[in-house]
Amino acid sequence: MIKIYKFLQRLIGYIERMNFNKILFQDNIELGKDVIFKKNPILQIHKESKLIIEDNVTINSDNYGYHVNMFNTSKIMADKPNAIIKIGAKTRFHGSCIHAYTKIEIGKNCLIAANCQIIDGNGHDISFPNVENRINTTGTSKPVIIEDNVWLATGVVVLPGVTIGKGSIITANSVVHKDIPQNVIAGGNPLSILKYF
């Protein structure tokens, strides 16, 4: 029984890798050199969208050896036509979600800790006064820019239309709803600048 179970595990793993490899070779996905996928992330890239992952990026979906618990695998979605996601060289991304309606750009040498949510769209319109129709809407979108050397600690939510400046740190479980300047520590909900460097 154990041999059958192990064989089925290997077979399922093989099929998952094959399906993942097919996705990676789509024309609209550009992979740099030495990109590391620790376990397969969820990739949902529209055929008219673009995913660019530069050299030496790590996308981690494996809890083993990682210092906090990831609630799920990494997820990268550009499910609308003409959406663009770009992840800069040497960035590390752990068990988090990027969902672009139009554009999300993450710079070089960034640290994206587990369970972060980076979204450039609202999901639904506010629909006042016709709230009954809210469920039928898809909302608006504004690009998100995360500049080089930014560190998002565990559980950060980055909302549409913000820019996080070079070198800044966002503390755990913060909600980024406004632009953040370079070289600061910011945190909280509501978000505020905690320290300037």
C-alpha cells in the first residue's frame, strides 16, 4: 500500500511539473536566467497579457525551511488583456499573491514575505446607489510600482495606485493605501511613516 501511495505521489508531481512547464513556455512569459521556483506557484496569465521575471528571482511556495508559515502557494495573475507583471532581478517572493488588472512592477532585490497581497484592481465597483449590481462589476484599476530594495514584511496588503519608494520597509500586516517615500519604515492600518533614514 505504501509503495502504491509513493508511486501515485511521484506521478502526480510529474504531471504537475509538466503542466507548469507548459505554462512557462507561453510566448507572453519572459523568464530570465537562474529563476528558481520552489514548488509550483499558481500562474494565471491571459494570452494577451505579459509576465516578465528577471534573472535570479526566487518564487517560493514551499513552507519547508521558510521561517514563517505560508498560508498557500505563490499566486501570480494577469487575467485581463494587456495586463503586465514585472518582477525585478534578485527579488525573493514567498507564498504571496500578485494580481494585475493593468500593471504591477516590482523592482530589483525586493523581499516579499509570506502572505502578502499586491493588487492593482478593486475587484468590484462601489455601485452606490445601485448596490444590487455590485456583484456584476469588475472595478477599476491603477498601476502599482514597488521600487528596488523594498521589503514587504509578512501579511502586507498593497492597494491599487500606490508607489513604494526605493529601500523602504513596510511592517507586518500593514495596508499600503498611499504612496511611500524612499528609505523609510512605514506600517499600520492606517499606514503612517514610523522612521525616516
